[in-house]
Amino acid sequence: MKFLFLLVEGKKKTAKRNVYERDSKIKRATIKIHGLRCMVCGFDFEEFYGLLGHGHIIAHHLTPVSEFEGLRKVDPETDMAVVCSNCHSMIHQDKGYTIPLDVLKAIVEKQRAI
């Protein structure tokens, strides 16, 4: 299929939005406790990508920071998880709802069984 018109991107926009601070110590503690393997699908970046993937994983807040009512103590063991980029995208796929890890894990296991 050939497009009869050009699609254009790149216009600069200024946006105002809320940004929530993150503490890098929480990510390091989460990795120390939970490791570098995705807690949903089991993916390990270093196993797959070699040195390029060394140390890479997403530290995911089980309760979104946007739902905190002000400052809150975060326990990396119980309030955090480690997930790969794909699983993290699926967790937040529905902007109004965060899919719980056990629900997404069940979906992954069901798909793998097909």
C-alpha cells in the first residue's frame, strides 16, 4: 500500500504535567532483594543480550506513586517488584488501571501453554 500523503512528526510542544520524584536507592535495594529476572515472565536481560543487558531491569512500584497521598515510606521487599520492559508496558497498558503482577503472570503462563 502506497501513501498518497506524507506523515509528519517532530513539532515541539510544551506540556505541563506532574512528575513524581524517585529515589535511586529504592531501585538498588529492590534489585538486591528481588534480583534481575522479571517476576512476571522470567526474562533476564543479561542472559539474552549479554553484557549489553547487564544490570538492566525496571523497579516497579506495586502501588503507583501517583496514587500516594504525599510522601510515603517504600519497602523494597513488599512494595516493589522487578519486571522487564514488556511486562511493565502491559502492567500499565490500561491508563486507568494497573494490572496486578499475579494477573499478568497468569496471562503469560496461559499464552505460553498454547
